[in-house]
Amino acid sequence: MGNKCIGIDVGGTSVKVGLFETTGDLLLKWEVPTRKEEGGKYIIGDVAASILKTLEEKQIPMEEVVGAGLGVPGPVMPDGSVEVCVNLGWHNVNPGKELSELLGGLPVKSGNDANVAALGEMWQGGGKGFDDIVMVTLGTGVGGGVIIGQKIIAGKHGLAGEIGHIHIRDEETESCNCGGVGCVEQISSATGIAREARRKMAASDAPSAMREFGDDITAKDVLDAAKAGDALALETMEVVGHYLGLALAQISMVVDPEVFVLGGGVSKAGQFLIDTIYKHYDKYTPISKNKSGIVLATLGNDAGIYGAARQILD
């Protein structure tokens, strides 16, 4: 019986691959460039060739590998098929089936990359020790993943965990990339925080350390200024915390996870960010004193390969 598994996180510029012990120890990781030309038809072949080559170099027989998992940047149907993956050029493909055939029938399971990252954090990251977590990834956009009973909840149409596109702000006028208006992503992503800061600066003459960055301000600049006590930056983060706290409160009333795990670049703000969100989350969940905590993700960019590998162990 094999004691190793493989996790594959397919990204727009590179594919990350990890070889793991089934206990969760990462033995080896490497990257394969993502060739998107001709509708992304080379991607899975390149990954398979790279895996076979690496196993051969390390003298690891295929019999030791129980299976591989794939994380894909788009909705994945229960049978592993992908209708469309904009970033890769994929249309109506089944990458898991294709990979399995190229690896001699090795079992392969596929999942959406954000859901898979959440599974990784539950297995060996910030959510370790919990069976029920909701991960919120605050990056350029806002992603999410719902894990209940150590299993990904993908939903009937692959939309479960699309936390970034929950509508929370009625007075928003600009449109989100999804076509909606007033989404979580528009306020709580790195892009959204910077935009909120520009709006605050434009609406006030108050002095602020943020002004030296002007329109080039980043979420990190806002958070650094807020941590240093800058009034306008703190106001900006109160808005962000209010809406994110409201979103987490709504999620907790539907899912009631043991813990929320915050990941993505914005989460580098650490405890300050958790405190900013928690007071609003607490306010909007008065029904119970016994509620989900909020913790930080710990696996960073490796969450995807961990979670991809974990899929195959069920």
C-alpha cells in the first residue's frame, strides 16, 4: 500500500506540485510553467511528465503513490469536469481524468483552488485540529472555502464558498468583476481597501500619512498607517472591518463553523486585522456568546498543494 500522495495547484503562471507523506509531511515541491496557448491543452501533459520525471529521479516507484489531487482556478463539477477556466483557456475539460490516464490510471480528484486551499489549512495549517472551518482569502480578490466534517462543500453549481461575491453594501455604485454591485470583494480585498482609502482621502481634508502615497496607495500602506494610529487609515479599516464582520456573521448563521481562517496577502496584518473584524462580527451575532473564533492561515502559497493532496485521502 502506498504512503505518498501528490498535490497539484494549477495557477495562471505556474503549476505548483508537492509530494507528501499521507501523514501530511511535505517531502518535495516544485513548479511547472503554465502553458496557456491553444486553450491550455499542454498544461496537464506537462504536469504528468514532470511528476513521472521527478519520481524517477528520486527513485520512488509509482506503487508508493496512492493518488493525486488537483486544485483548479474555476468551478469544478462533482464528476471533476470543468466547463470553463478563464485564466487557463480551458473549456469543457476533465483535467483529473486526463491526468489519471497519463499517470497509468492513478486515482486523481479535482477541486476548486480556493476550496482546496481551505482543505489544506484544515489539514496542516491554521485550521488544524478543527473539522469545520470557513476560510476567507483576502488577496487581490476575495476567495473562500467551506469545510464541514473535513469535506469540501462545493455546492450544486460549484458556487459554495464564493464569499467574495456576497452582496453586503447597498450604497456601492461601482460594479464588481462578477457583474454585481456591493460585493465583499469590492471592500475587503487588497484592491478594495486601497479604493476605500482613496475615497476617504478625497472626501476629507484631514491630514493623514496615507496622503504621501496618493492614488498609488496599497492595502499594506493603509494597514501600516492604521496600526501606527493614523485617524483616516483607522476610519478606512473600520469600514472594511464592519462589512467583513457583517459577512462573517451572516456566514456563521448558515454554517456555524468552529473557526474562520483568514488567508491571503491582507491577512499579514495579523491580530490587528482580526481585532478590527471581530468586534463587528461579535456585534452582528448577539444570539450566542459561544461563537466561531477567527484565526490566521499559516500555509501561505502552499495551502493549495496541501489541500489538493488531502482530497485524495478520503
